[in-house]
Amino acid sequence: MRTIRLIGGMSWESSAEYYRIINRETNRRLGGVHSAQCLMWSVDFDAIKQLQHEGDWERLADAMKDAAHRLERGGAEFIVLCTNTMHRLAGAIETAVALPLLHIADPTAERIAAAGFRRVGLLGTAFTMEQDFYKGRLQQRHGLDVLVPDERDRRIVHEVIYNELVLGRVRPESRQAYREIIARLIARGAQGIILGCTEIMLLVSQDDSAVPLFDTTTIHALAAVDLALRPA
């Protein structure tokens, strides 16, 4: 079993879900009282959030590279970055350490392709929905047609994430707002919906959508288990 090295804390609410999913799946596959070998470096999300909204991606890159170096010194074989938004800095992490990064968009795209879909809606932070680092990877590497909500809906999705979900607050009013946003993406032709922020799975489930949801938290965590248990 390879040791799974995680950069977490963005937010700790979703990082806790990574830990739970990884260990539950490892036990399901191996039986007995098996659990995963994990090492996590968890950052202070308040500092990360502030730098994100200031647009200081250079200092954010330094923080992610520092976390990767700490995991590398701990004997990491591969790195899992427990957040969609901070994959904007995936390249900086990959050049900073001699370790592969399990990019969250890739197993997500593979699941979508396996379902036979090409056009998908994307929910996430404003950074993920509006910038090209995530949509571009899905489009250019995996041939997906990615739809994002309109400006008003993007603002709602973003504010719910940062003002509620990262604090573990799950409000019925916000779930209903997300349902309506999902429905509007479906009306535009989305065959599935990517939950492209690791906290969104705390708010909505398949019951909230008429088309399949692709929960990146679960997909990424399961892909980490696949890699950890792959024969050498």
C-alpha cells in the first residue's frame, strides 16, 4: 500500500470528507480492520481565502509549494490536493517537487466519459467557474463541452461556498438555490453536473438534480485509493 499524501485545509470540512472516503474505501477493498496510510499537511484556510480574493496567486503558489515540500520530505510517492480551486497552481506544485500530482479534473473527466456524456455543467468557486485552468483542462485534454452558470448564479454559488459551506453551514435555502441553478444548466443542455468545489457535496446530492452529479471530492478520493493500492 502506498502512502497517500494530502494537502488539505481548504477547507477542513471537505478535507475531513477526503479522509473519511479514503479510509472507508480502503477498508471496503481490503477488509478486516484495514485503513489507509495517509499523511496530510493542512493549511490555515483563512490566510488562503484572503490571498485568493486579493488575487495574490504568487504567494498562494509559495504556500502550496511549501506544503508539497513538507510532504515530499515525509516520503510521499504522489500528492493529492484536496481542493478544486487551488489546482490553478497544479503546475507550480509539479515543478517544485519530484512527485506526481493526482489532478482532480482528470478522474472526474474519466467518469464523465465513461457515462457517455460530453456536455456538462460546472459549479464551483468563481475562480474555478470563470478562469481557464479547470475548464480548459476539461475541454482541451478531455474534449468536454463545459457550461457555467450566468453571472448572477455564479455569484450565488461562490458566496454559498465561502460564507456557509467552508464553515460547515448547510441551509435549506441554499440547497434550493443550487437546485434552481442546476436546473438552468440542464435547460441549456448539460447532461451532467460537476460539483467542482469539494464542499458542494455537503449541500446537494443526486436527489437535487435531474441529471447525474459528478462529485469531485468522492471521485478524487477514490482515485487516490486506486493509485495507493495499485500493484507496484
